[in-house]
Amino acid sequence: MARGATRRRTPLHRVALATSGFTSVSATRFSQQPDAAKTANSPYSYSWRLSPREKALARRRAVVHAPATYGKSALKDPLVIGFVLLALDIAIWRTRLPPNLMLRFALRLLIFGLFSAVLFGSGMNPLMPAPWPESVPRHLAAQILEVVWWLNGARLLTLSLDALFMTSSWHKERLFQDVLGALVFLAAAVASLAFVLNVPVRGLAATSGALAIVLGLAIQSTLGDVFAGIVLNTTEPYHIGNWVSVDGVEGKVLEMNWRATHLLTGQGNVVIVPNAVAAKAKIVNNSRPSALHGVSITLEISPEERPARVLSALERALTGIGTVLQTPAPYALVKAASVNSIQYEVTAYVDDMAKKAAVNNELYDLCFRHLAAAGIDLRPLAVPAQPRASADRLQRLLSRVELFRTLQGDELESLAAKMTRHEYAPNQLVVASDAVTDYLMIVESGVISVEVTTASGVLEPVRLGPGDALGEAGVLAGLPVRARLTALTQTVVYRLDKADLTPLLKGRPDVGQQMCQLMSQRQDKLLKLGSVPETPALSERTLFDWLRDGMRKLHDLAA
């Protein structure tokens, strides 16, 4: 055949060529080539000049053989591969596997890279409309994959910016994370509408101005919370975990988001304070400075009492609490005065917010006890109280002792008559360590320090104040006092001899039981501190039974 001659082909031959594996698309698509491609100089001039009958034949043959062409290997179909990768990414996101956050993030980045390679390599460019417009199912599937590519990319971009540029405090509060994520996702959604779905975004933005105004008016309070949250996160008046007081509500900060701040109160309730309210309210951050927290109580005292006496009693109360900081020193002051009462404020400091409640309660208790020991009333009475005799005062002292709470008036009167008064100056030794006392001591006023010697050094587990009893070890079982007792302030102590307690123990066994219980608790604390060596007797029977047997032997009591 001469060069340049046109090869003659039968209609069936040309139809077969049109639907053969020469190309990977249907004959229908190539039958729609532009006329310019059908000129004499075009390579298509000898193969694509099909008659209408041949074109119809080619379409039917393409429809018949298309499933076989695409079904030769479903795993090689880019749509199938894309949806498999998408399902794998969703599974990793929902199951949070692997547990390591960075490893999981790296795995999702790898899947996104493979997903992008599949899309761009198969002609599904997310920057262009989806291919295969003649096949509705494949065109729709391609659109879904391209839109998901934009959204998944926005999510990974948000995570990357969060890991690289955001501070740890912003990670906890999540406000900037949420705002940044919303902006990135909004941009991705607009891009997918413009590139993938070919929606005229400019026209949509121009016509949505009225809708934006309506939405802005409807959510103006929410927008106010968002901008207030941005201000709070920028100025950082508090962080997650801080104890704060916002708009009169005190609690621990659990969460800070774009809408509100969540506080956990001391009652176990969660209070949600809108950011707009928090931005305008007075905020007290109790966690700054972190190692200093003040505890203050206010007391109203009778105006007839001399302030110097009241302040002296309150200072003794502050000395009696050993769980507060000594620097800055606790103090008591006169806060206000009126015709009905004088207000006194007592303030101490702790190094942990968790101690505030316990110290607050202990301050009230110690102030009450020291004021009562000084004969000072907390508030004026409507009817002036009658002055009490000395015996009545001692009976009141005995009634405040835990050991004698169950005693009747005549029993208290009998014991009060046998008590002897002893006074100690500050830093004076009251009882030496390992001394055996044959008397029970009851503190009327002042503060006594209890120091025990352990393997780690000298510790002060407790301080004794008005109404506390000590020396029960020697009275009950003849045991030595395993602690050194020293007066920290001017202290008054009343004593009850062992011989004076024996008739009471014989007539009231319940008092002996309570004394044994108190002593067993104290001995147990000393055992835990390592101040008292454990004996075989203590390991064979309970400490309480052992003390009770010792008391019966010492006081000749019946079993």
C-alpha cells in the first residue's frame, strides 16, 4: 500500500477499534471529539469518521463491555481505593487507635497523602469539577471524595497548627482551637463549593448579606460570648484548675470554651458562667500566687469586752493551729465596731487550696474554745448572763472534755472539787518525753505543743488547746508519755489525780471505755509515726483491749 494512502476499514472493524483497549474510555466519549480532530491531517481521520449507525453500534458495544472493562480489577478502581482509605481514616478517628496521639496523627497524615495521590493520579483533581459527567453514579462518588478531601485536609491542618503553634494553656482551654477550626472548616467548605461543585461563591456571598444581618442579630449574645472568651484567653486571668470567684460564684475552673467557663463549686455542683458575664465581673483568683492562700473568719464579740483581751485570746487560737504558714504570719484585728458588737477578723495562710475548708473550720473551733476559756462571749445576749462561780466554770471546762461528756451534774461537781490548778509560762516544759504521769491534765487556756521523736526527726503532729485532755496513758495503764509537751503561750492546766479518778471509773465503766478509746487512737497515731515500738502484746490483741486490761489492773476494777 502506498505511503499516505488511507486504509479501508469495514464498519465493524472501525466500531471494534472505537471500543477496543486503545483507550480506557468509552467510544461515546471519543465519538464526541471536536471537528478539528477529524480533519485530514488529524490522526483520528482514518478511525473516527463513523456513520450514525456505526456510532449507535459503538455505544451499545461500549455499554455491554464497560462492566467488564471496569470490573477486571475492582481494587484498581480509584473510587474504590478512595473510599477504602476514607473508611480507614474514619476508623482511626473513631476508635482512637493507636493510643499514642502523635503516632495516630502521623498515620492519618500518611493516609491523607495516599488519598491525595489516588485522587490526583486518577483525574479527580479537587481544584476542578469531578470527572465522568456522563456517568451519574461515578460522577457523584467523585464529588463526594473531592469534598471529603477538602474537609479532611482542613481537619489535619487544624491539628497541625494546634500542635506547632498553640501554647499548652490554649490546648486546655480549647477556645482558640475551636475558633481556628471553625475558620479553617469554613474556608474548606467554601473552596469545595467553588472548585468541586462549581457553585458561584461570589454571587452566593452577595445575596447572603441580608441573611448574615439576620443571623448576626439572632446570635449577638453568642457572638458577645465568643469575643469575650477571646479577651479572657488573651489576658489569662485564670487557667484550667484554678480556684476563682467569678460574679460571686467560687469554684474550680473545669473548662473554658467559646461559650462559657465551667466552675466546680465546693458543693460538687457545676456552674456555667457565660464569658460575657465573666469579662464584666470582678474576678478573684485564689490560685495566684500558687503557694499562698488566705483564710479569714469574722467574729462578733460583745462591746463590753476589752479588745486587748479578745485579741490576746484570738492570737492564742492562731498559735494553736499548726497547719497554717508562719510566713506571712497569721493575725487578728478589729474590723468594725457598733453599739451591739465589735467585729474581729482572724486571718491565716495555707499553701494548698485543699486545706482551706479544714483550716476555716479549725479556726472557728479554736477561737470559740479560747474565747470561752477567757470568759468572753461571742456576741451580746439580749439578757445579760449571770456571772458564774468558779466551781461552775470548772464544771463547764469538764463538760467540754470529750471524756466527760456523759457525766451528770453531781459527778462533774465532784470532779471539779478535786482539780488543782497549774500555770506554765511560754516555752516551759509541761511533761518530759517518756515520763509516767499519775494524773490527768485538762487545758483550760493556752496552747501546748506535742512533739514526738521519730527516725526522720522531731515532728509536731498536734497542738492542744482549751478542753483537750492529756496524760491518760499513765492514768489508765501506767504507760509513759511518748511525746514532749511544751507550753507555747501562757497556759493554765488543771490536774486530776489517778486516785481521784478510780471511784469514777468503778462507778462509770463507760468513762473508762472512752478513755481507752481515746488513748488507743493516740497510740495508733504514734505507732504510724514510728515513735512507739510495736510490742508482741499489741500484735496478739487489739490495742483497745490491751489498754482496757491495763486500766482494770491499775485501778483494781472488775472484769
